[in-house]
Amino acid sequence: MKILIYSILLLIPTLSLGQRAKIAFEKTTFNMGLVQENGGKVTHEFKFTNKGKAPLLIKFIETTCGCTTPKWNRKPIPPGDSGVVTVTFNPKDRPGVFSKKIIVYTNATPPNIVLRLEGEVITKSVDIPTTYPIVVGNLRFTTDTICLKQAETKHQIINLINTGKKNISILSIFKPDYLEVDCTPLTLGKEMMGNLIIRYLPKHADKIKPDDYVLIKTDQGTTHKFMISNK
């Protein structure tokens, strides 16, 4: 009987550990590319899923800089459900390359996760027609060619700017399976800069076709096709 009781006591911590929450982020680092110092605050959502067997609770989020502000759901997240940690960066008076650390404290396994928001704040005036030669309504892009060689080694960033007087939102992005395409921010205010961040997924290389493209649609009713190059 003593042996049985001792065995049960040893088993209890193991069962408890197996019932814990488990937080899994899609990505823990996000590069925002070029950010204009006077363009206002920029935001990114870090998406995650509770892959454990108990409710997930984000207890606290710590940042290493007052220019970076996190927001999150303070209610328990059931097993299998998803959520986001929204991080807002204020580029004012912070020119140059940045890498901001965000520490997420939870009741999960592991108990804390480090997220990073990266990019570069630029202050100098830009020759818009030269820097952004591709015109799509009131949006302008630095290029309309996606280079797989560049996207494979790390990622390719295509900068864009809103030259109009009203906000412009990216409504949809059509892409082939072997590419990941993020746009940040999805809505650009007057004279605000943004970035298309393209990553190549080699595991889907068998799906590449010669006439593939990425299609972007805006709330202005404009669309633009970005061609894909193997060079």
C-alpha cells in the first residue's frame, strides 16, 4: 500500500504538467522594414495559439523601451483557441535601426516568450518619384518584381507610400503557396510609408509556375500584379 501511495504522489506532478497551457507563436520576430519618423505609430500583431490542455493566461508583457506598447487579451484563452499580442512602436525621435524586445509572461510552457520588432526609422526627405516608381492609384511602390533568390536567403521588403490625402487600406493579397506575404500596416494614412515583406518557402518549390504573380487589391478599387522572378 505504501508503494502504491508513493507511486501516485510521484505521478501527480507529471499529470499536472501534462494539463498545462502551451503558447505557440506563428512568428516571434517581425521586421517592419523602413519606418518614417514623422509618419506616426506603426503596429504589428503577433499571432499565437494555445496548444496545451489548460486555459492560457497572459499575466504580463514587458517591453525594454517606452516607445513600444503592447496590448493583449487579459482573459483566459481555452485550449485550441488563438489570440494576438498587438505591439505598437512610436518612431518619433528614434532615427536609425531598431530591435525592440517584448517579453510575454504566461502560465504556460514555456512560462515566458521573447518577441522582437525590428526595422529602421528614416528621417531624411525622399524623392518619391525616383524612390517609388511604381504607381498604383495613390500608392507607390519601390518595385513590382518579387525576387525568389532574395526572398529565400532572408526576405524581400518592398516599400510603399500613400501619396494621397485619404487613408488607403490593403483589402486582399493573392499569392502562390510557396510565398508568405505580409503588409504592414494594412492601412496607410496620408504620406505614411509601409512595407510588403515577402518570404519564400522552399518546401513548396514544386508548385512554382512561370506565370505566377502576387495580386494586391486596395479599398480604392485599384489592383496591381507583382511579377515573380527566379533571378
